[in-house]
Amino acid sequence: MDRSPSLDPVWSQRQRPPRLERRLAFAGYPQVRDFLEKLERLCGQRQRYPDLSFGHTYVNLTLYPEQDATDVGKAEEEFAREIDGLL
């Protein structure tokens, strides 16, 4: 597991396949829902959609490289920082 020095250390970089991952914890479902609504707007603006799973108090996010990219790059790191800004 590697970490980019420019990203919050809660994002983990994985290699097989290349991706960034983060788990977010929330007090309850209303906060999860609020975050997911903000994320939906951001994704619509960016036309970029992470894989996600969520439950009553958490959201798991996975960001894969853009099409034709073979590794996590600046675009993924920038999108991760934008997601962090929603918190």
C-alpha cells in the first residue's frame, strides 16, 4: 500500500488493480445520506463516478484511473481532494 504525499493519509493507494480507496465513518444514516447527495452533485459536475458501498454509518469509496490510464495519477488525486472537501 502506497500513499501519495499530496493526499490525506486516509486514502490508500492499491496496485492490483491500480486504485485509491477510503472509508468514511459517520454518526448515523442522515449524515451518510447528506454526504452521498453532495457526492452525487460533484460526480455529475465532473462526470466521474467512484465505486462505492455504504451502510448505516459508513461509506467506502474506490477511485480507479481514468479510461486508458494504467496507474493512479493527478486526476484521481485531485478528485480525491474534491471528495475530501465535501466533508
